[in-house]
Amino acid sequence: MDDEYVTTDDGGLPLLAAAELQDHLMVAGNDLDRLQTLLADACTALMEAFYGASGQLQTLHEQIGAEAAAQMQRHLGGAITALQFQDMASQLIAHTSRRLRSCADRLACEVMGDDEDGAAVIETAPLRPNPVTQDEMDAGSIELF
């Protein structure tokens, strides 16, 4: 009998299908981890640029005039909004990664059972459905983290 037709003892999901689904969940989680790293690197570069520009603006404030300085502050406010976006995106990625990991662990435990090392460890799924309730960004008063 082909492996793809072998089912669990209770007649549930075929073992091969469960293993493939678990692999897909793990790959999705790994992709999210890579995305998290890319976002963190972009955020670091953006923050360094922001602090450099902010420092330069303080130095040039008297030379360029109040209106030009205010306009530059608005541009820097846009950079802070991007940093806030990165923070929200990171929270969503981490939340989704934990949920995918929990699904993959639970699937493996339910279909394949414990292994020779003992009971399977299942990462607890996040209790809240979404860690970030905001779905859009507006510039406003900004506090640096």
C-alpha cells in the first residue's frame, strides 16, 4: 500500500498528507522569520538615517530658517511613521509564526504521536487572534522608542 494512503489509527488524515502539510507550515514559518530579519535590517537603517538627519537639522536650524526646518520635521515624521509600520509588521509576523509553529506541532503530535525521546512539545498558540488592532497609519505626535 502506498504511504500516501496510510492513515492514522482513527482513520484521520493520511500520514503523507499530514507530513507534507507540516512541512508547508514550517516553510511558511521560516519565510516569516526571514521577512522579520529583512524588516529589522530596514528599520535599523531607517533609524540611523533618521537620527543623522535629525541631528543635522538641529545644526542647520538657524541657517535654513524656521519654515524650512518645519518642513524637514514633517519629512522626518514620515520616517517615524515608517518605523511604526515596521513595529506593527514585526508583531504580526511574530504572532503568525507562533500560530503556524503551534499548528505544525499539533499536527505532528496528533498524526504521528510521540517519538522515542518522549512526549512531543507543542508550542502554545497565541491566545489573541491579532496582536495589532490598528490597520492604517497616520502621522501625528511622535515619541521615539
